Amino acid sequence: MISQNPFIYDNHIEKIKLLKQLGDLYRLRDARADMSKHFPLTEELWLDWLRDEIPLISEDKDKKRVEELFEKAFGDYQSVPMWLEYVQYAIGLMKEKNGLPLVRDAFERALSAVGLHVSQGSNIWDAYREFENAILSGLIPQPGAVVTKEDEEAFALQNQKVHQLFKRQLAVPLLYMQNTLDEYKEWLGEDIIDINTQKAFDKAFEKLQFLQAFEDKLINSEIPQLQTYQEYIQYELKSEDPSRIQCIFERALKENCLNTDLWLQYTTYMDKLKLKEQIESVYERAVRNCPWSSQLWVKYLLAMERQSAQFEKMKGLAERALLVGFSQASDYLSVWCQYCDYLKRQINWDADHEESLETFRLSTQSAVNYMFENFGNEGDPGAVLQQYLSFVEAKFCKNMERAREIWNNVMQAGHGAEAAMWLQYYRLERMFGDSKHCRRILQKALNSVTDWPESITQAYIQFEREEGNLEQYDMAVLKCEAQLERINERRAQSEQSQQDLKTKEKQARGEKTFPKKRKQVEAKYGGAGDSGLQKKRKQVEAKYGGAGDSGLQKKRKQVEAKYGGAGDSGLQKKRKVDHLASAKDSAEPAIKKVKEEIKEELQEENPTSDKQEDSSRVISEEESNSRVILHGESVKHDPSKDNITVFVSNLDFSVEDEIVKGFFEKCGEITNIRLVRNYKGKSKGFGYVEFTDSNAVLKALKLDREFINGRPVFVSRCEDRSVAKSQPLKFSTNLEKNKLFIKGLPFTMTKEDLETMFQVHGKLKDVRMVTYRNGKPKGIAYVEFTDEQSASQAVLKTDGAVIGDNTISVALSHPPERKTSLLTRSDLSLGSGKKETAFRGKARTQVTLLPRALRQSGQQDTGSEDSSQEKVKTETTSMNNADFRAMLLKK
């Protein structure tokens, strides 16, 4: 798995742990080396590695390998424990030739690196003094021994070394420095020290009082403590002490090694110091920790150029930068531009420069090809590389033909309509070319530019004023006026088209559109001009009577004929009434059943089609008999309560008021819960929750997509759809550098699992698992970090990771833009592809929405296609639904 993708940090850690448990030293050594090649190792990893290797030293090559490991460790981070390990290792080599000087050299290196560390630096100083004291104790003569002059000189010299170490340490502001002073006095056997040492101590102790506040903040704050370190750095920068400034930067980077801004700040400071060896080391550590930062690579190239690095080194550095895998095309472009700048500056125009010029040309062209092959026209949207090459060709090589050829390629590559590009081309020609080509460029631009033609007309007319004669000037004015007139006409037409489109969109939003299920129900009970209820009513009427004699009237006549005429007695009338009621009851259930079937099917299809429907609406008996109450019929909207009401949808049908109340009661006091129900009293899965104040609504909106009974609940503001404007997406569709998009996740993975996986790469702001409406996971998620650096590092370390049987894909979040709604597209029809047309503007196949009874007579006509279509058109325009219904009932 590591061989396929070596940039997953956690895989290396797991491998090292496993091999350490197995005790396989050689494979463990290779695994550590492999990880060190791709990542900087932490203090703990380095110490484990070194402590495993030091006991195995048996010959010189082993010792050399360990010393190389120490140097690599120092190259990653400046750590006091690692320097203590190093001096301890050096003390172990004292018995070898020149062992004592090597130990002292190790201590001096450690003091230079971390001796100014306020909280831990005293550990190095104390160890150094203890070492020198041990040597001094060895020089004290034994009782009764004869002391030579050489022994006395050696003792005095060593005694002086200990004196100097005390004095050096007391001049550095370190924690517990008062204890060091007391120890010095005890060592001297006096309560008073020399005045110079006392002054140095007092000055350092005074500075420590200021530093103590920052140290206390660091102790009381949580890692990575970036804000406190920034304050600490700004304080030290005012002191202008390079050693102390470097020390605090190193401390901050040890805890914030993946913070690009901090590395940029440190490298900028190091550039000012102009310390060659240290600058290269800092930049190398910076790009190892933050390889995704193109700014660091660009600054690294500049720093090496300032140090007059060899061409091969610069080339290798640029190649390394291009292989790290930046997240955006602009990052690659900035590296290429910097490398091409370097190559151009290496050309000595006053000497033989053919080879260096050819290298520049080939490299710049390679850069152009690289950006186009990998990113298309978006790789270098401003054609910066080609503009740069054309400028060099024109100014330094005096080769305008080559420069024009480059610019022609630029225009043909998709920039021909951009005024800014034509003006750049014109300026280059104006500076290094001739008037003939300038005029030609402006004329081409006049006929090509669409975004800002006024700038071209101004430049053209100004050019002819300066360079042309009267005839050329008049011609330029005439062409410009004509072109501007055409452009203004096009703009007016485009503006009118946009206005018409907006009008159509507004009309489309305002019209009631039947959902798919409604059409299916209508198809089941009746056609486009005959609703299901009307059809069923006709069936009932046909059973009991025709159009002119309703079923009820027919039954009345039958009863009257059976029991008597108009002069019947009261008892007979009573019997008639009973029979009439019975007939009425027999007719009504069929109608009611159809109404309920239609309404129930529509409700199940789209339970949230109208947010303003009220389940408690009362409809009169007369009204219910006269028409079907279709789903989605709304009551008058009461906007006065919108600010204290939320709309809740996607609820499970089993969820009742008590569960909803328990879910929202933490937001504030609830005054009313209205779950919309069907005719059986079952919840439709949506409803309204009314609070006492608007603050509770704000809290409730934060619960959007939280789960109730395993389903995500959609919580939104209560708005009247008839007047509400379309709302933008809740989540951004732009590139978000601190948010990751993950796909390919196992369906069993939870939000907690995802948090555990990504929190090791930085502080998380939010984790969102994407689910279907029923709460089942889609296998995709969004993870948002508090900073861009953590997100970039997480992409490098987790993209391509394998979780179970799934290989996940991790990238920066950049959703596609929302497409135009199909309702506003006039060129598409639902469920169909591209239509072929027999002649312009008319489709070959056109389905007429006419009843079969009318089409039968039309089918007997064997005339031409045009005549039949004309006939249909005439018939459809002369009759309406009422005419069709009357004709069918008479049939």
C-alpha cells in the first residue's frame, strides 16, 4: 500500500509500529528511512530511531551512520531533547582520539542551536557545566601526591572554564536563573560575585520578567499555541537580536510545522539576514513540511539564485517543485514563471549567449506545453508565459517575426475576443515594431473584440492621430463608428433576450405545475380535459341517469311512480324522502372514494409540494361534492408569524408531535406544532413549529439535517412560496481551500470515524456526512478545517487511502456551478433527446393532445402532412374543453 502511495503519513506510522513489535531491525530501519524521505519526522520518532541505533555501533561505518541520522534530525526540527541525546552520544566517545574536543564541540553546537530556549535551554547549560566540573574534579590532586607545575596550570585552566560557563549562562534570560546564581555563589564559596557578572545577570533577569508573561501563556494554552507564538515573535523582532528571533521561530515551528504562513514569515526574515548556509537549510525544511505551498518553492528558487547556485541545482529544485502535486494550476504557473525568470537572467547579452538563450526558449515553450496539456486554456489564462517569451524575442533578440508568431498563436488559442490581450499585442508592436503592423493589429482587434470594444476604438483613433494621415484618420473614425453601432445593436438585442428570459422564468415559477404522480392519477381516471372525479361522476350519472336527468332525479321519479304522484300523503312523502336519501347515499360513496384515491396518491408522491397547506382546513359538503380537493391546495398565508415559525420536512411518517417537540424544545418555548396529515390522520412527513420569539427560530435553523428516527430533518424558514424568491444554496459552490470533499467511503463509516481519521491532520471545524432523504449514507462527505494548510496536508496524506475494500478520493471542495433549471430551458423536453426537424423551427414528430374520437375522422384524410397538421390546428383552436365534454356526453 505504501509502495502505491507513499504520501499517506499514517501508513508509515503503522508500519513502523508493527515492525518494532516484531523486532525486525533491518526492515524497521528501511521503513524509517523511507518515511524520512517523504516526511519530516517528529522529535519522538527521531529519538526512538537514534536510541535503537546507538547501542548497535561496533565499527566506524556504524558511527558514521548514527552521526548522519543526528544531522538529519537537526534538519527537521530544533529540539532540546535531541541535542541532549547528541551530547550524551558524544560523551560516550571520549575515550577515542580527540574525544574531549569533540564533546566540547557538541556542547557548543547545542548552545548555539537551543541555548537561548527560555524554558528548556538551561538543561543544556547545566549538562555542560556538570561535564566540565567532572573534569575539574579529576584534576584535584590526591592527598599526599606531589603537585607539579603542569598539574597546577591544568587545574587553573579548567577552573577558569567552569567560571566562564557560569558567567555565560547568567547573562542569558532563562527560567530558574536565580537558582543558577545561588549555585554559582555556592561554588565560589562567597556571597558576592564580581560586578560585571552581577550587571549581566540583572539585565538578563529584567528581560526575563517580560518573557515570563509569554512563557506563562504558552504553558496555559493548548498546542499549537500559534497566536501566543506570534505575539512572542513580534516582541523578539523589536529587540533585533537575530539569535533570539531564530530561536523563537524554531520553537513556534516545532509546534506549527504545517503552517505555511509561519514558514513564509521565517524565510522572509532569514532572507534579510543573508546567511547562506542557514538560509538553504531553513528553506529545505520549509518545503519538506509544506510541499503544497508554491510560494515557498518560488522563494526557495529566488534564494538559491541569490546565492549563485549552479544551473543543475536550480533545475533539480524546479523539477522537485513540479512533482509535489499542487492543488491549483496557478501554483504550477508561478513556479514555471520563476524558473523562466531565472533562465532569462542567466543570459549574458553582451557575450556569447546562444546556448543560454536556446535553453530559455525551450524551457519556456516546455512550460507553455506543460500548462496546456495538464490544465487546458485555464492553465495560463492570461498567456503570461507566451507574452514573456514574445517580449524577450522582441526586445533582446530583435526578432519581431517570432514575437508576432507567438502572439498569433495566443489569439488563435481563444483570446481573440479579449480587448486586453489585443492592447498588449499592440503595445509590444508599438514599442519594437512598425506602424504598418500596429494598424493591422488594431483593425483585426476592432473586428474581433466583444468584451470592451470602446478601448480598441480609442486606441485605433489615437494611433491614426499620431501616425496616420487625414484619409487614414477618417477611415479609422468611420470604421469605429460603424463597429460600435453594430455592437450596440447586438447589446440591445441581448439585453432584450435576457429580459424575455427573465419574464418567462418568472411566469414559469408562478404557474402551477402538476407533479408526475398527478398526471398518472389523471391518466388513470381521465384525460387532459376530463378530471378523474368528473369521469367517475359521469359513470355514476350514467348508472342512474343521463346528462339531462341526474341519477338522483331518476331515482325520485321511480319512487314517485311506485308510491304515488304529486298528491301523495305525508307518509308517502316520508317514504319518498327515505328512498331519495338512499339513492343519494348510493351515488355519493363512489364519488368520495375517487376523491380519496386521487388525494392519497398525490400526497404519497410529494408530501412537501406546498408548505402552506393546512391539514385542519374545513370544506363544506356542497363544495366537496362539486369538485376534487387535490393535494397542494393552500390556505391564505399569514406572514405575521413567519418570523417565529419554521417549516420542517422529510420526517418519517411515524413521527408524532411529541417527538418533534422533544427535538425542538431546546431551541426555545414552543407555542404550536402542526403536522400536516392526510384524510386518514397520518402524518405527511412535514409540518410547522411555531415559537414564541425569533431567536428560537435561529436556533432551530441550526438543527437542519440533524436526525430524527434515522432520517435527516430539513428545517427552513416559513415562507409563502407564491411570493418567496428562490434561495441560494446553503453551501458554497466556489473553491474552498479549507474544506475537503471525500468520496468512495464505506457505507458503514460514521461521522465519528471520519473525525478520528482527519483530526490528526489539524483542527476540524465541521464534518458533514451526505445522506439520502431516508438517512442512508451516500458514501461521500465534507470535512472542513480551520485553516487551509491542514486541509492541504490532509489531501496529500489521505487521497487514495484504502478503508476496508474502499479506496477513497480526497480533494479540495469545489462543487460545479448550478445548472440552469429545466423549467427555464426552451430547447429541451422532458425525457427526450435532440429533436430532428423537417423544416426550420418545426419538429418532425408532434403529438396532438386531442381525444381519439376527434382524431378518428382526421385519420381518414390521406392528404399531405402539412394539410393534416393545418386541420388539427384549426380544430384545436375552435373548440375548448367544455365543448369536448358536451359532445362526448351527447354521444
